Amino acid sequence: MTDPYFDREQTKAKHFILKRYLQALAFKVLRFSDIAYVDGFSGPWETKTEDFIDSSFMIAISVLRDAQTKMQSQIGRRPKVRCFFSENNRRAYAKLAAAIAPFNKPEEDFEIKTYCGEFESAIPEIETFIGRFFPLIFIDPTGWTGYSLSEVGTLFKRPKCEVLINFMYDFINRAASMNDPKTIASLDPILGGAGWEARLDSTLPRGRAVERLFRENLAVAGNFDFVVSTKIDRPTADRPHFFIAYGTKSRDGLKAFREAEYNALKINARDRADAKERRRQDRSGLSDLFSGLDADIQEIAIDEIVEEQKAIASKNLVELLSEFGPMSFVQVWEALLQAHMLRVTNVKDICVDLAKISKIEQTWIGSARKPRDLDIIKLKFN
């Protein structure tokens, strides 16, 4: 079968993050709670398969059905799953409704509801549909309108909630640079209201400052403890196409997201290298015997970025300990994962390296070669 993500490398990365994160989330949450999955802009758009397996809604259904079945065998009961799919384009909605109808099985505790209309208009209905379930909300618009944080934020303000939002950086960056008052005002709903330009971080390039302001407003709108984002570059150009913003109230969610992010970026690096080579061949008519090597180099570059992040985070950790004193390892990795593109295993390595050069004490003892969550991390004074 032809690769459904051919020339859609950025979509592949987005779907990979969604799939891997949903898998991690579902197996944790279904042990203690039922799940409600909400997709605010379901499509389908630009799918290449007849069964829509390259769409976000079918990926979610597949992952959640599999998790429900496996959890039932593990815990001896069948957890409940609800999915809400919203789409305002009538032609796309017709395809959506027909594709997912066979999977709507309330009698098997897998219930699906669809809505034809604007996502914001569906919020009261979504609130009722979620009920006491644990919600994961996925917002993947084609632009930047239709999900005012003051409106959709009512869905987030629950004790437990997760959200993934595709922040369309390329489009938003251009819009934010325009002088047209109407265009500038159209960004108000996701950037905290009128006057957002005055609230941008002047030390950052405008596009990055806008993206940071968006995350800050998302954190406020949903009372999220952690809000981070993953940059996905254009397939054949080294500039951001979009960011996947993630909000959570759980450190375990943050941990799982950073794992999914790393794996997605490794795959995306290789895919982008292949896409660049295809473009070069199309222009020159010549193949490159070393194209596979270039893909390997691009994948290795992600690990080089991680190493750079580790070096910065190492300095930050020493500063944190100097300012606030001893911290548990779980507090350390919470802080560093929020600020840097790192996984918990990277933070463990940072602590081990700092202990080797006597910057911190090696408080993890016994058979533990690396710190555990409850181990205390503190500076070493000679």
C-alpha cells in the first residue's frame, strides 16, 4: 500500500504524537476512570485511505478500543469510553458520520456522538456528554479561529483534564505580523483578548513570542499545572509549520508526552530528510547515493539537540538547588521537563553527571545507579 503520509510528513508526526500519547494515557486512566475523548475539528481532511486510518478520529477510535479490551482482561471489568467528534463542514461531516457509525456500540460501553456545527456551539452538549469521565480534548483547526480559550476553557476546568492543540504557527505568525486591525483582532480569542501585542515577550522573535503567549493563556484558561509544546518543521524547509501544545494537570501526563515527543521527532527527522531528497531529485533529475546517510544524520541531530538541552538544564538545576535548597527527584524532573525538551531518563543522566563532578551529592544508594522519584537531590558543599 502507498504510504498515506507521503508528502504529509508533518501530519504523520502530529498523528504519531496523538497515537503514542493516547496509548500511554488510556492504559493509565482506564485503571481508575472512564475516558471521554473530544475532537473539536474532526474532518476528515486530506486523508489518503478509504477507511480513514490516516485520520485523527480513526486513530483515536483504534487506540481507545484496543486499550478498553486489554484493560478489561487485566482488571476484570470493562471500562467505559466515550468519543465526541465535531465538524462544521457538511460534506466532511457526512464522511465522518458514515466512517465511525460501525464503531458506536453503547451496549459494549463504547459510545460515539457526532456534531455538525461549530465546535464552540457544541460546548454545552460536550459538557453533558463528558459527565464524570476523564476528558482528553484534541483541537486541530485549519487556522486559528473557532476555539476561543474563554469559551472552550470551560471544558478544561475540571480536576483532571488533558488537552492537545495544534497551534498553526505558520499561519498565525503571518497574521500576527499584519497591520490589518481585523486580522489582529481575530487573534484575540486565543491570545488573552485585545491588546495582546503589548503582552508579548520582547526578548523573543515575534512568532515565538506569540506561541509562548498562547501557552500562557492556555495554562490560565484550563488551570493547567504544565503546558509545553512540540515544534514540527515544514517537510522541506527548516522553519516551524506548527506546534503541538499540550496542557495537563498531571506530572505523569507530562512524562508521557515528552516520551511521545522524542520518538515522534526522531521519525519526523528521517521523514523530512527523505522529503528534502525527493525534492532535490525532482529538481535535478539525479539520485543521491548517500541519501540514506543524510536521513541518519538528521535523526542523530535530534539527539544532539537533546544533549544541548541537557547542558542548559544541568546549569538550571544547580541554580534551582542554590535558590530553593534540596528537592526530591520528582520535583527536579517536573521542573526540567516543563522548561526543556527532555525525558525523565535525560534528567537522571544529568544528576549522575553532576554527582560525578561533585556538584550534587549522590543520594541514591544501594542498587540504584540513578536517582528515583523520592531521592533527595541537593548540592554538595566541599
